[in-house]
Amino acid sequence: MTSGGKALRAEVAKDAVVYFRPKQRPPLEVPDDAYVLATEGKDFVPRVLPVIVGATVRFPNFDPILHNAFSTSQSNSFDVGLYGQGEESEPVRFVNPGLVRVYCNVHHGMVAHILVLDTPYFVIPDEKGRFRLTQLPEGPGELLIWHERATLWRKSIDLQGEELLQVEMEASRRRVPTHLNKAGKPYRRSRNNDY
């Protein structure tokens, strides 16, 4: 990945999601266990979480402070309310495909991305940006790469066995997008970045 023509650290690629949508969509098997998006060190962990449509996500808090995970995403909005250390909210089910930006109503610098996918074929690249999608069905479909700081990359492909691709992406967006709190108002300014 590059930004302004300069190469970014290789580990920036691990915040991407690579997924394949075959023309003939397979049935989705929603996992029994919920995915986890934790708060730890005043961050969401992981920062990027791909899930299948219909899956649930838990929000445990490992910090010694209160958090309030929420999203105003149109098709998957939620607000889990305040929860303290050792607590977690009720799991949230995501029923519509698309991007869900998650923020903390207490700490405006916290952001995570849940990518709700309508395909079971997805992977997160390693810290060097390498990825391998396995057990893909042969035939036509579309390969997509999403990254929070880049324009969605997409390519129509017709799979006939293994294919090697090298993809270049330009990171032009801010790491923490400008946003409002869950009430649609600006956040209050904090005096420092401590707990």
C-alpha cells in the first residue's frame, strides 16, 4: 500500500479484507459462536472484523474504564450502552451486508470496522500483505479488497485453478474518520489522552 506515492509499513495491509463473490452464490453457514470485537488499551481489537451475514458479535471490555460501542450505519445500526471492565454487552446480530463503522461514544478516537459479507470466501492478509483464498469454486465471480483507507478494489475473474495476483492500493483516507457521537453531536474535547 502507498500513501501520497510513498510506501506504507507492510503491517497496514493486515487491516484489509480480501473476499470473493462467485456468480453462483453458495448458501451461507452462520457460525454458532459469536465473533468478538473487544475493547483493550482504549482500542477496538481487532480493528477490522469480517463476518458473515446473520452472524452475531460480542463486545467484551478489558479496559479499566467505561466504553460504549455504537454504529449509525444505515442497515446495521446498534448501541450497546455503557459497559465496564469485565463486562460485555448483549451480542449484536448483523443481518444486512455492508460496512459497519463502530465507534465508542466515550472515546472519539476509537474506531473499528465490521465488514458484513454475503460470501463465505474471505481472508485477512498477513502483516506483509500476502493472502491466500482457498476452496474457491471454479467459474466466474468478483474478487474484492476492502481497506479502511482506500477505495474498494474489485476485479472480475473466471477461476480455473490457482491464480497469482499482485495488487497496489493507495491509502488516501484518514485512519479515524471525522464523525459525530451517537446523538449526532460533536464529541466534547478531552484534556489529555490518558484513561
